Amino acid sequence: MQLLFRYANPHAFMRLSGALLPFTAAATILLIAIGLYLGFTVPPDYQQGMTVTMMFVHVPAATMAELAYGVIAVASFFSLVWRHPLSDVAARAAAPYGALFTALGLITGSLWGRPMWGTWWQWDGRLTSFLLLLFVYLGYMALWNAIEDETRAARAAAILGLVGAVNIPIIKFSVDWWTTLHQGESIISGKLAPVFLWPLLVMMAGYAFLFVTLWMIAIRTEILSRKARTLMLGGP
Amino acid sequence: MNFWDMGGYAAYVWPAYGVSALGLGLAVLWTLKAYGAAKARLKALEERKT
């Protein structure tokens, strides 16, 4: 915990992220390039044909949508308990990327669903709870922008950030709890054939590094902007 | 099998990849643009102050 607080200092974060960014950016490019190559060279699935290649953009986007919300929930918890200003910055910075990944998950899922299920959309547990995640993201971002006082905005957003986290296990277990067109979990259970699993894992790692890279840059942007606002107000 | 045909599913596969590339590409551009603008603004303020 002490280590976490040491690097949660804005100056320490700027130094650490400055050193890490070239590596996370390089890892993003490398992993996505390898993932695309592996993904486009898989054989057709015996049931889904070549639509299976959509898995390599749909699943990473959907996974990152949930992980980004996890980041917001954890940072919100830190913000409410320890009132650490960098927690607010970290939570706020993750939201637009989480919303983007959610939108991409919905669009690519719909494009995959049409040829496989015969429909673009179904109001079932998984799809509806995932759509709700997009609305939670949009509401979270709107709340930050709606309250002028930054401290009050951070407090309100942190509460929403924590409350909205209830939706994450609902998304995860929706395929077990309710009847759905969406397939069940197949990565951890080992149901996915290795020929599809490896490209998927590489793409997921690539998306994760992309999120970390963009998130760190967004946090740096917010730290610089706050410094500029302090200067404008005549601060040190 | 023709690669671009994607086994007859090209109309679904390529838009999925296209929208992903577009979305993520725009996110990268937007993030870098915002970072550059924040850096330039802070630099201008610091120069004005000194």
C-alpha cells in the first residue's frame, strides 16, 4: 500500500509514466500486429466459419470495457476512503476509453450476431447489461462535466463509479443466470481450441497495453491541465 | 478460399475490423492532441510567469 501511495504522487507518476510509456506503446503495436497476423491465419471454425475472426476484436473490446470499469471502481474507492486527488484523475481518465471499448464491443458483437444468430440485437441479459454499461459510462462522464466544483464532482462521480460496479458481475454471470443467445464463458473453462485461443490472448494483451498507454497519457494530460489552472489562479 | 471474401462473411468481418480500427485510431489521435495542447498551454503560462 505504501508503494502505491508513493507512485500515486503526481510528480512520481509523471516520472514513472514517462519512463514506462515507450515500452507500453511498443508492446501495444507489437502485440496487435502479431495478434492480427495470427487472427487472420486461423482456419474457419466448423460451426461459425470465418466469422470466428470477429472474436479477435469483439472479445478484447468487451473485456477491456469491463476492466476499465474495474479501474474506475477501484480508483473511486481510493478516492472516497483516502481522498487521494490522483485517484479522481485516474478514474476520470479511464472513462472515455471504457465507453469506447463498450461501444466497440456492442457494434462488433452486433456484426457477429447477425450472421450467427440471425439478428443484430436481442434484449437478453448479456446484451442488455452490456448496453447498460455504456449508459453508466456516459452518465459518469456527464456527472464529472455537470458539477463545476472539482471536489464535489469527484465525490459524486466516485459514488456513481462504485454503484455502477454492481453491473460488472451481472454482465459476467448473465450468461449463466438467464437464457441468452450469447455463448457462455469459454476461455477460462478451456472450451476454446488453442488455434483460436492464442490469437485471442495476444489481441487481449494488445488491447490491454493500448488502454494502459492511453490511460497514462490521459492522466498526464489532466495533471498538466490542473497545474496550468493553478498557475492561472496565481498559485506556485 | 479468398482471404478478402472471409468465407462469404466479408460484409460482417471487415466492418467489425474497420470500426475497431477507426475507433481506436481516433482515440489515439484525440489523446495525443489533448496531451500536446495541455503541454503547450502549461509551457505558455510558465513562460508568461517568468
